[in-house]
Amino acid sequence: MTDAVLESARKLVSDSLREMQAAIEGLPVQAFNWQPTAAANSMAVIATHAVGATRLWLRMAMGLPLPERDRDAEFRAEPSDADEFRRSVRSMSDDCIHALQSANSVDWSATRQTQGRGGDAPPEVAAAYALIHATEHLRGHVDQVALMRQLWVARA
């Protein structure tokens, strides 16, 4: 029997990651490091944080070992090569998809330890919370990157 929650997450996350990759496709490295205001994050920061956090929360949801992650470094991302940056986002996106394909069903009520890796997350959450958080957090950042692309193109 198919786990409808897991199948839905696979579709939503895959679609969001495809949209993230489309939003960064064809842009020069200057676009990734550009900030529309001094207080705004760059596309590189947003995309790096989004895929890093998504990978963590999906692995948590699926009960897999948590990846090494330097959350603070995500907010300092400043790539020097556009193709290398796109490869990095694609690689982390692939890790997210693989995490969701690691099982055919999940006990969504199972408790997961956050180990302090989720920013302001509580010390433990339900697997369902980790999955929903990963999905909604990613979606918000994909929309930000898409908007940043529009602002970059329209800036001149």
C-alpha cells in the first residue's frame, strides 16, 4: 500500500526543487551574489540555506542520519563560479530526493531529535512536523529566489 503522505511530499518537494533550479539557471555569478538592499540576502544565500535546511529536515522526517551542516555558513554563501554553484544546488537537491525515496512508508507520529540543528526548533518533533516544515520552508525560499531573479533581470 502506498503512503499517500510520502507520495505527496515527493511530488511537492520535487516540484519545488525543479523550480529552484530553473530560477538559478542561466544567471551569472553576479546575480547570485547581488542584494537588492543592504539588509536583503542574496540568491546564493537563500538557495544555499533552502537546500541545506531541506536536506536536514527531510532526513530527519525519514529517520535517516542527519547530515553535517553549518547553518551560519549558509548565510555567508558567496559563490565565485556560477556553474559550480548550480552543481552544488543540484547535488543537494538530489540528496533531498534520495532521502524521500529511502522508504516506502513512515510512522509520521514517530519522535525525531532535532539535535539543535533546526534554528529555533524544539529539541524533538514528530516525523510529520519535520516533513511539513521541510516542505513549507523550501516552498517559501523557492518563491524568494524566483522573485530575486525577476528583480535582477528588471534592475537595469
